[in-house]
Amino acid sequence: MSRRILVIDDEKPTLNMFKLLLGAMGYETLAASDGQQGVEMFDRERPDIVLTDIKMPVMDGIEVLRRVKELSPLAEVIVITGHGDMDLAMEALNLDATDFINKPVQREALVQALKRAEERIALSRNEESLVSVEPEDHQTHIRVRGNVTALSGPVLNRAFDEACSTNGDILLSFDENTSINGAGLSSLAGRMSKCVEDGRHIYISGLSENFRAVFEMMGIFRLAQLRQ
């Protein structure tokens, strides 16, 4: 059975483009031409993924995101921001958006965002830990997958406590599907800062291009060195 995705955009040509593109990718597409209609459709149909433009009249995408998350906190919501508008992207992440893509929407960026959403949905349906700690020869490897939110704080604290109790470097690696909301970013940066104060060297690998830009904006790379 194909997944259902709700697309919310006030521009009809854009909605038609998404219907064709997502249909070719195997999705059943629901479409709403304004935010209010989109929220009502989400409440009624409960699609797997929501893709919403940010800038719309009457109800903008930020309010859509807020209401959808009130209805279903675990909903996968991808917001479409203006090109390079990191302030809006950060505002959306602080409201638990799970990902963002820039306008004009490029097919490859859309495909990758949906792939990450699919992987997070699959992860949320099993009981496998989303954060694991693996001691290696000269470093401790903290592996992070799925959605990092305020709920991840205790798990991240335990992982960093274990990693910081060792003597080697720390490798913090993210799976390509990883999404980190505002609370998750704050928790992560706090624990990284404490480890650095304790004299530890942290390396980061695996971040998606979107979250590399977010880490750059937040100054997190001052705490860690990016490893390819």
C-alpha cells in the first residue's frame, strides 16, 4: 500500500506539480490550497507525511506546523522555506518540524527529504535504540538516528556520560535520516560543550546537508571538527 502525503501550498500550479511528481514516486497525494484546509484535512485523513509551504495567506506554514503537531506530536512535517532562509528553518525546527527544503524545490532535495522521513517512520515503529555507544580502539563512537527531540535528552546524557568517562576522542555520527529539532539541538550542544570543557576532542560525521547548515548557523562546529 502506498504512503499518503499531504501537500499544502496556495499556488495551484505548484500543487499540480507536486501531485504529478509524488504520484510518479508512488505516493497517494492529498492536496490543500490553504493552511486551514490543510489542518482540517490532516485531522480527518492522518496522512503519513505533511509537506507545507511556509509563506501562505490566511494561515502560514508555521501555524500549520504548530496545529499539526498539537494533533499528532510524532507527525513527519517537512516545511518549504525560501531559498537559504535559515531563520525560518530554525523557527520551524523549534516547533518540531522534522526537516526542511528550500524553494525552488529541487527533485533531488525532495527525494532525499522523503527518504529520510520514510526511514524515521520505520525507526519509530521498532524498539531499537536510536542512540548507541560503541567503544572502539582510540575513540568512543556515539551513533544517533531518527528524531532528536527534548525526549532524547536523558538518552543523550547517558551516552555522553559514558563516552566522556573514557580517554579517547569522541565520534558523534548521525545517520542520514537524523532530524534534530530546536530542543534536541540545545540539549546536544550543551552536552558537547561540557565534554569540550573536560578536554575531550569531538568529531562529527554523517550529517545531512540541511543539518550541516543548521550546525554552522548555531556555531556547533566550534565544539567539534567535521569528519568526512
